[in-house]
Amino acid sequence: MSNLLTPPARLAPLCLACLLGSPACALAQDVAELDAVTVTGESFDAVARARDALSEVPGGTNVVDMQQVEQGRVAGVADALAYQPGVYAQSPGNEGVKISIRGSGINRGPGAHASGNHILLDGLPLTGSGGTPYELLEPLWLNRVEVLRGANGFDRGALALGGAVDYITRSGFDAPRLQLRLEAGSDGYLKRHLASGQVIGDLDYYVGITDLHYDGQQDHAAGSGKGVVANVGLQLTPDLETRFYLRYRETEHQTPGRLTQSQIDDDPTQANAGNIARDAKREQPGSTWLANKTTLRLDDVSTLEMGLVYHHYPMDLMESPYRIRVDYSDISATLNYKREHQLFGLNANTTVGWRTTTNLPSSDAKETAYQPLNANGTVYPVGTLMREYTHQGSDNVLHVSNELELAPRLWLTSGLALIYTQREVEVTWPDTNEKLNEDTWDYAPRLGLRYQLESGTEVYGNLSRSVEPPHPWSMIWGSPTRFPVSNQPWSNRQSTPVSLDNQTATTFELGARGDSAVGLWDLAWYYSRVNHELLTIEIEPNIFAESNASATVHQGIEAGLTSTLWQGEELGTVALRQAYTFSDFHYRDDDAFGSNALPGLPRHYYQGELRYQHPVGVYVGLNTQYASKVPVDYANSWNADSYTTFGAIVGYDAPKQDWQAWLELRNLTDEHYAATVTPGYNDNGSEAARLTPGEGFGVYTGLSWSWL
């Protein structure tokens, strides 16, 4: 498989040879580990502790230190997750970023409710039975992001194919007493941020207010967002602490729609004509996330952590001829018990955890005409009620794991999770009396080994099973049963929900990580045999929807390196960070498509940055991104083009970390390319409008001041 580790030759001038020359063919575990970055105080301690904790996981993980990310533009989570091995995060020009880990959610476009990954805020669930909304993921509110790829999110209750992404908010321990930040740039981009955090005796707090506006690169792509975050922690006794969390945010944006490759090549600023004609847009009028997490230290070797979350997230979708208004509310709870003890005379750590997320009964959806609709000769005006329906569910996971030190520097990890899901789906108007009400049990075992060499290098392997239940809404939209063709407004719309199987996968992973003469490196290889993958398929002649596909394979290599190329006490440091992800996702002998590649993601994906930093705080960087061509349909009848972009940044980060200023140039050559692909079924070799253009040449600047 050595040929799979060789990205295209176009990357050679950008020092990829340094990556291939590493004894481990390495990958940087964390861009925050660059020697060129000096981080001090509680923020560094929190990031360092997180990195140490994840180094004990026998599998691929990432820790993103937001202090380094904030040395440039931070428009959304695509900026926060850049340069991360195994993580594909691309923006369509708004906050609906497509995030895929190990091929998770490969069939989805950007926006809507993402799938394939379990997303947490401060260790507490954000993902619900209907997927993951994105409007609360403001990166300027964060101290760090922890990514546990694949089954390595097990101890967080994450059983999805992609694993877990945990967005950790700042607290009074790692935030300035006052911070002002301003970002501005091309296409009307403007972002303002005001925050404060302190420790006052046994209490600490953090509060932040952020607003965002952009006109967008494309026509009909303007958007805005505004919100507040807050948390308050109380050390009630030496052994008991509690923290309350609040996130509230409103967003809205126009939807320019998808283009063909030829349209992007010609003019990536144009919008889809149909979206302009119907004034397509998306509003999230106000999402609220309220939570509490309380930790009790039972004794010197055991702790109990309890969490409770209320999440309300309405949406108003005006992106098609139908206007869909959805009002979701969830309640989540978590309980985690951890204990250090002896097992068979050996050192052991045991974790018992439980999480549950349940839609409240108030969750419902209403579908009206967004433009005049013709139903078999009868024209219904804007606002006509077409359908009403409910799609509710709950996900409940009980997981037990143990880490056993078999010998010095050798650990055995074992675990078993049980997942119980409920789905309740019905079209309530017109009333069909065809309710789908089902519950299922499934399981996810895990077994891993981790060995630390005397040099400090760690090698690991694990075998696991993942489980991903279908979303309740897909049980309606994926149904082949429709109302009869008539002159009624619900003519030929889905009438009866359909049952779908859980998507499951068995995954084998091998990897290693360490620090050597060539730098800090990390390498992981995985192979997943996936059954009942939730993909777009032909559920009956000429009708396509998300449903269970035939067997597939997801395999890949996540590799890269963070290297200090040159260092001098007075002249500063030159460092190179690189991330390369190889992805091979394909069918296993599908009746229609054989062993075709699954569309939607590039086979090769590389990001690299060469940066110089002077001790006084000045830094200069050059960066690149490469993605190979992407199959656009399941028939592999055509591909979105490969692309390479270049960027540059110059900035000043004061040694005391009270002042920061930067100027960033993106896509220096104004490359025309597709940032995301929303797969089709079979386009028979003709271009279809399935692509969202990546950002063109842009200039951005920022200024931040902190009272420490």
C-alpha cells in the first residue's frame, strides 16, 4: 500500500517530502504543538491536559488549540478544524460546514442537520436523533476542540462511524478579564466579539457576545448571525463542583444553491437561477442550549459526573418550492462514573457511562407552499398548507470500558456499549393513521492495545463496532409510499413512513504517534466494513431517497507531521505543519455499481503551512491546500475537478498576549474550485448542479486586545 501514501507530485514543492521522509510517515497530532507558538497560563494547561488524556486512547485523536487558530480569520468551524488529520471540513460560503471523518455523512451536502459524527458541547450532547444543527458552533467561544476519530469516541458515548467532536468553551480560568476582537475582509465580511472571564474566589465565569455579517462571494449569499455564550462554575466543596452553561444564537442566510463544474470554472460568484427566482434562504430564529454539569469526587480514586441539557432549535427552511418550519426541542442527560482500582492484581481504570437524548413532544414540522404550486391542474398560492408531520426519537447509550495495564507501558482497553433507540414518525395532516413507532436494541464492543516504547513513541491497535441509527425525518423523506396523484396540495407527497435499519460497521485500526528528530508525528490506518450504510439509493424506479445501501468499505490513512525546520534564540523559528488524509470509500459488489467509489469526498486531501515566528511576536506564513478530483454520482460518471490553493498570512502576537493583529490572504491565485459535493445517483456523464464553489481570492484583517 505504499503507493497510497504518495500524494500527487504537485505538492512536492511544498515540502511533502519531509512527510514521506519521516520514519513513521508522520502526521501532526495537533497543530497547537508548533514550537513557534508560545502559550502560557491556564489555557495552555487545559490544552496540555486534554492532549495528555487523549494520548491514552488507543486510536486516532486530535486536539485543536484555539489560541493558535485565532492568529488568523475564524469565520466558522471550517477554520477551526483546518490542518487536522482525518478531518474534512469545508464551508459552502456560510456556517453550514460539511464535516466528514472517515467518510461519515458522505452522502450529505452542507447545511441542514449533519450526520455521521456525535457532536458535544463541553462534554454534553448537542447531536440529537435528527442529527446535528450548526448554528451554536461559534468557534470564538472556544478554548479547544477535541476530536476522537471513529470508535475512539467510545467513552464519550459516541458510537457513530465518524466518532466524536467535543467543542470546549472557555471558562474564567482560561479567558481574559476583557477581550475585544474585530475581523473584517472581502465580500462584506465583518465579525465582532466581546468577552470577559474571571475567577472570583470559589466562583468563575465566562461570557461572550459575537455578531457576524457577510455578503458572500456568490450572488444571493448574504448572511448574519448573533449570539451569546456564558458559563458559571462553582466550587461548592473541595470535592464538589458544578457549572451552568448557556448558548443562544440567531442566524439567517440566503442560499445561492449548487452549480455545475462548468459554471464554477466560468464564474463561481453566480448563483443557481432557481434559488434566485424563489429567494431561497434559511433562518434559525433563535436556538437555546442550557446545561449543567456537576462533578463529585467520591474519594481519591473515583468520581461521578452528572449532566443535564435542554436544547431548543427552531428552523425556517425556504430553500425549495416548499417552506418547511420545524420546531425541535430535546432533553439530554449524562452520567459517568470513573474509578482507578486493581483488577487481577493489575492497575486498571474503569468507566461506566450513560447518555440519553429525547425529542420533546412539542417537536413538529409544517410544510407550506413557498411559491405557487400546481397539483394536477390546481394552482395553490403561497402559504397553502401542504402537509404536517412529526418525526421524533430518542437515543440511549450505556457504555462500560476498562483500561488494564498488562505490563509496564502496555495497556489493554476493552468496552461494550448497548444502544436503545426509539423512532416515532407520522404524517398528521392529512391524517393517514399510518404511524411508524418502533424501538431497537444494538451493541458496540471495543477492544484495543496501546504500547509505549522507551523512546516515548506509542503504537496502538483496536477492533470495534459502530452503530448509527437512522434519523426520524429520513423515514418520511425516504419513503416510497406517497399520496395518490390528485388536485390536492399533498398530491404525490410522501404519506407513510418507512422503517430503516441501523447503519453498522466493524473497524480495525492500527497507528502510532511520537516525537522524533523530524518532529511531532501521528499515523493511523483504518479499515471499516459497513453494512446498511445510509446513502441515497433508488428506492423504486426513478425515485431516489436516503435509505440502507448494499455493503460498503471505508478505509484510509491519516498521516502528517509538525516539524521545526530551523530555530535560533534571537532570530526565531521556522516550522512546518502538514496533514494528509487518504480516503478509499467504495461499494462491495453492489448490484448496480459494482465496486464504484462512493461520491462526495476527495481521495487525497492535503493541507500544509510553513511559518516563521520571531521572538518579539511577528509571524509570517505560507499555506496550501490540495484536494483530488471527487466522484459526483454513485455511477462515477463524472468528477469534480481537483484543485490546489495557496494563502499567506502576516501578523503580530504580543509576547504578553494582550495585543494581536494580522493580515491574511486566501486563494492567492483565485482558483475556481468546488468546496463541497452533494452526491447524485446517476447523472449518466452529464454535469449536474451538485457543487458549491470554494472561496476565491480574499483579503482579511483582524485586531484583538485583551486585558489579562
